[in-house]
Amino acid sequence: MRRGWMNIKQFAPSPESNTLDLGFLPYNAQILATSEQGIMVFKIQDPMNCRRYSYHVCKPTTKQVLALPRPKGNHTDQKFAIVVMGLKPLHYKIIRFSECRALRRWRKFHMAYRCEIFDSMTWKWRSLKHVALGDCVFLTNPQPVTKSGAIYMLLTNNNILKFDADSEIWEVFSSPIPYDESRTPTELVKYGGKLGLACKPSNANGYWDIWVSKKDKLWEKEADVAVESNSERERLKALYDPHTSVMVDCETLLFYRLKQQDNNMISKIVLNDIPYQIFSFRSDFEPSDLK
């Protein structure tokens, strides 16, 4: 089992895992999405046309790579996610959100994202209805969180966009963190298998609060959990498990115990450069039929 984090093409192992060699990937490969079942999606830029890319699905632990059909149009990628629908046989869907455009409605501008979905069973891309958000609301930079066949994405107004890969229906619902112009640091996470939201209040003195989504989109604050950061520069990226947090400080990845102790750091990994995207990854070593 390999479990860790990828920064474009560098693998950072978790405390109980070994490293994974990604050197077999093309030098200009850009990772777009990963799944907890060991499947990854990446793209390669066409050297003759900077707006043209080829897309690939891959299982890094077995070095299996398969080219995907190219989506229609040269739209700018905004967000990718992969959802594994079944394992025997392997069935997955890839969701792509691309460049947005403004839709004028009642003197307000609503941002709409082009949405396409790739199904491994049909081996084709399909275009869905545009995802139209509120007035001047956008998708944020962090990667989507996948849970129970759905992907969740944080919006700039702190609401959450949910896309169900099975029904292919999307909806927006509220988070427990009200929007403020100061942009309180907020991250979508998974906590104990549930959708969670971590925020760092301005008076928190280095601590992040954890909220967990319960039934019917009701949120509860985890009273006994506070994620500690030892530096103002450290940014929470994920919860490795209910007891361990993953922080980023410039080019350093840090694992901390959630419960405060005399020495709560578990491990520290120095990356090749400052990451602007990090993908969680877990996999076995069994070959998979990607098509």
C-alpha cells in the first residue's frame, strides 16, 4: 500500500509508507486528479500548440498509462476530479470543469462553468449543463474532496458545491463559516470518513477548528479537536486520519498529531519546490484494467 501526497510529479510518503517513483511520467506531465483507489489523471501539453493537451489515466504503482479521448474544444481547465464507481470491474468517472463565462441575470453577473464527464464504461466524454453559481462567485483553488461517490468544492463565498457522479446532479449548500472579506483561512477536508471544514479564526492563536457535516447537511463543531500549527506560515492541507494533520510551510510538508503533546510533530518532508497543488493518493500494487 502506498499512501502519501503528490506535488505535480513528486511523491511525499506518509509516515508509515515508502516513497513512489514517478519518474516514468513524461517530463511535462501535469497531474490533474487522483483517487483513493490508486487511479490518477494527468495531461501533456502539445509542443506545437500551447492550448492543446492530451489527457491520460494512470495507475502509478503499476506504471499503467492509457490515453483518453480528447474533450471537445480548447477550453481552459479549472477543476478535475475522478470518482471510482466500482472495482470489479473497474468503473470510474472523470469530471472536468472548464473556463467560466458571465451570464447576465437581473443586472447581476453569474459565473457559469462548462461541465463535462468521462465514463470509463462508454470511453466517451459528454457535455452536461453549465454549472451556474451566484453573483461573482467562483470555485476556489484547493482540490475537490471526494466522498461516497460525490465531489465537493469550496466556493469563494464559503458555500460548497456538490456534484454527484452517479446522478450527475449538482447543488450548492451552506457551510457553517460565514463569508467575510478578510478571507478567514478555510479548507475542505475529510474527517473520520465524513465531509469536514477546517477554519482558522483570527483569534485562534495557531489553531484550526474542525466542523463535520452530519445528516441533512447539518454541521457540528468537533469540540475535542483543534488542529495546531506551529508557525503563522503553516497552512492546513488535509487530515491524514482522525489523529493526524498535514500542513504545508513553503516547500515543507509536515505531519502533526492532533492532540497537543510535548512534541506533536510526526515527520517532516522537504519538497523540491513550493507546491501550488497537492493531491492525496493511496494505492495497492495490483494491475487494473483501466479500460
